[in-house]
Amino acid sequence: MSVLALQRRLTALGFDPGGIDGAIGPNTLAAINEALDRIPGAPVWKVDLPPAGVVPLDWMPWAVMTRIIFHWTAGQHKASAGDRKHYHILVEGDGKLIRGIPSIDLNDAPVKPGYAAHTLNANGDAIGTSMCGMAGAQESPFKAGPAPMTEEQWNRLVSVHVALCRRYTINVSRKTLLSHAEVQETLGIKQRGKWDVAVLPFDRSVKGARAIGDRMRAEVAARL
Ligand SMILES: [Zn+2]
């Protein structure tokens, strides 16, 4: 279905895609999600060209998800098969989106076989996103390694989180949108101490996991 046809269909069904212009913006996405939510068992409409920055709708199957935990892979800028096992959505170094192997609905609690094991004892109802990179990075003294997280990648992750928050009706807060590095302190769920999203190599003025999480939350909330 073309984007124009989809927008006409949504309008005919009484939803407001914010005009019929052939482009998927926030209003069209919201109308699609509203339609999907109001029609139980509705097929997920497929459009011809998902625009850059928006998560394809079939990557976001219906499920009750209450939280997003974001990570870095500690691997290369390209997603490996191993990386794709652990997360639902990955962002490569150049900002390209890669779908993980587990579908989001497998993490709808109780988790189903093949779910994404992204965060120790906190995978139920939680979506795992990840930025590909930070292989060989060192915390102290800081060394970014050969695949430092990029600003383009961070910005694309913000867009992914905006789409996920809309689709799953997740309100942004410290407990609902957080990095893996914040989980132990914020949720009180002990982790294995793996170093994860505690530095932004492209902006070293933001220091520590909490400040980085706050920056993500502010950027996402501003676009909801
Ligand atoms: Zn992690």
C-alpha cells in the first residue's frame, strides 16, 4: 500500500493522519497506531517506503511493553549475528537501523522462548535497543577504541525511541526509558557490572550514566 493510499484509508476510517501528503510524519504514525490499537487483531499495514528515522511498523507488533532499555553492543559499527540475538532494534555507526532476531512481542511478560535477553532479570515487558560499537573501548582512562558511538547513531536512537514510545504508549521517565548503565541504581536490579552507555564519545561534557539517560529522556520527550 502506498503512503497516500494508507492515509486515504485512515481518513475514511475516521482517523486523522494530519493530511494526505504521501509522507509518514508523526501524525500519520499516530493515526496508524491508534487504528491498530482500536481494531483488535488488525493486520499491521505495510507501506512501501518507511521513511528514515521511523521504525517499520512490522518491527513493532502488538504487545504490552512498559519500558525501553538502551545499550551499546561493545562490538563493531556493523551489527553482527551475535549482536542481533540480544536486542530488538540496533542502530549501526552510520545510523542505519537493523532489526534484531527476537521480535518485541516475545518479551511481553512472561517472556517467550527466543526473547531478547538484553538486561539481566529485567527483560519482561522491556524493549532492548542498542547502538553498534564501542569495541575495545576503555573506561578509565577513557579510550574510545576503533568503533566509537557516533552522534548520528545517537540521534537515530532518539527517533527509534520516539517511535517506540508512541507505538507502545510509554511515558518517558527514569524508570521507563533508561540505559543499561542506569538499571541497577534506578530499578534496584543487580547487573554484572558491564560497562554500558556511561560516556558519549562525541560529547564528553555529558558525564555519567544518569546524565546521559537524562539527555536521552529530554530529547525523546521533546519530540513526543
Ligand atoms: Zn547492555
